[in-house]
Amino acid sequence: MVVMDEAFSLFVRFVAPFVWRSETKTIKKFLSFSATEAGSALDMLKAAELEKDPRRRRLFFRHALDEARHSNYFRDQAKNMDPDFTGREGKYNLIHATRQNLYQNLCLTEFMAFVYIAEKRGESHFRSLMGHFKDRAAIHDMFARIVKDEQFHVRYSKRLLDEWSQEGRASEVKAAQRKILLNRAWGAWRRQGRRLGDLTSRLVLKIAYFIVVPPFSLMQYCLQRNPPSGWREAEQTTLNAEEIRRMY
């Protein structure tokens, strides 16, 4: 897990100059982050609503408030960078920020494993971006506040998993973590597959349009370069009564 997180941090630092290469790209990413955090807030609120244990319910509720605050951080930062752009794009993203019903679809152990793995990855991601924006104080400070909250989420989820392991459920906890890691890997593979398919289809269409179609167009032009001129007698198309009856 530690090796994977370090590799992910290196990857984020490597691609950050390309992903965050312009103000427009940065604003779009912030609005996307805002929608993601808003969806996470809805999931944690639902978990707090359904959870029976008072301690876990308080933790889930605090987690939901943190995610909602992060969503506001990203949206406000995008708005400060370009109010008009945020008005056009931000509402669409927030409308589509829906919960995944994780608490209902997973057992409690798997849900906590998901929270731990996702928050650990999020903390690593935002920490790397905090370093990327070290020269922009407002963005750097925003990520610093978010990283602090993410660290709390990692600690409390890990503590719950460790407690269950010490209660004799270590195999169950490990199985839940393996399942979540495999599901996340499969989901990432499918997302990248869709992107790759989209890029491949665009490339094939461009090749067809610029390389395959022009020779055939030129050939057709050459064949019809000297068409016959003047009026031509139309072919006889009138049918008699017997031919019309034969059609039916």
C-alpha cells in the first residue's frame, strides 16, 4: 500500500504540469473536484443516517461536513479565478454530483475499507498538488487545509479497521481491502479504456477523412470531368394497368 501511494504521488507530480497547464484547465479541474467532493458528502451523510453505532455516526457526519466544505473550497477557488466560467460550468457539475450508495451496497467492513483506501489516495493526491501550487499561495493554502482533513479521515478509518482486526476479524478486513483495491483498479481500467477508445475512434476518423476519402473524391471528379451536355430524353417510367396489378 505504501509503495503504491508513493508511486501514485510520483505520477501526479509528473503529470501535473500537463493536466494543470492553463487557467481554463485548472478551473475545470476545480469544478470537477467540487462535484466529486459534493457526491462524497452525500454518501457520508447517508451513511451517518443509516449507521446505528453513535460513535461511527458522529465520525461519518463530521466526514460529510468536511467533504461539503471541500466542495465549497474548490468551487469558490474556481469562482475567484473566473466568475463567468464558473456560472456556466459549475451548476452542471453540482447537479450531477450524486451519491454512489456505498453504505447500502457494501457491508460495513468493505465500506470502511473503501473510505480508508479512497481517503489515503486523496490525501496523497492533494499533497502532491499542494507542492505543485507552492508558488500560488491561495491554492496552496486551500490544499493544505484539505490535506489536514484527509489525514483525519485516514486516521479514523484505519483505527476502526485495526480495532476489528484485533477483535479477531483480521482476515475479513484484509479480504475487504483486497476487494476494494481490485474494484478500484477495474474501475480505473474501464475509465482509461473509454478514453482510449474515444481517442482511437477520433484518430481513425481523421485518417479516413484526410487520407482515404480524398483519393476516391479525386477519382470521382476525374471520371465525371467531361459529362455529356444538353438535354437528354428521360427514360419511360409510365406503367400500364397490367404492370400496376402485377406489383400487388
